[in-house]
Amino acid sequence: MNIITKQIELIKRVDQLIRLQATGNPTELSNRLGISKTKLYRIIHLMRDFNAPIIYDDSVQSFVYAEEVGFRFGFYNRETLRV
């Protein structure tokens, strides 16, 4: 698996955990993903660069989205996009 594919898969995993409000704190999340906290923060900042409204919510001890958003990466035919 090349670097770009690994990054995309990592972003997809972080997105999934954020949606579940199950990231835990940054240390827990980086351990769960098997990456350093520095790399985790790079991923979070990259996602924010792509307009992901990510915040950390102390009350649930998880990263969350400040508003409802969608994330999709890949190529889709027009029929798929209509659904």
C-alpha cells in the first residue's frame, strides 16, 4: 500500500471514530491508530484544511464535528452520486 493510500485510509478511520464520538483523548487515539501524536495532529490539521469542522469535546472526551458534514473519497459514477 503506498503512502497516499495509507493516508486516505487513516483519514477514513479517524472520520469514522469522530462520527462515533469514540476517539478518546489524543493519546488514546494515536495509540489506537498505531501512530504518534504528532502524526495524529498532522492528520487532524489536514482534515481541517479540507474544511472538516473538528473540535475536541471535553464532555465526551472525543474529537467531534462541530456541525454535520459528509466525507467521501473516491471515484463514483453519476448514478451513485444521486443516491
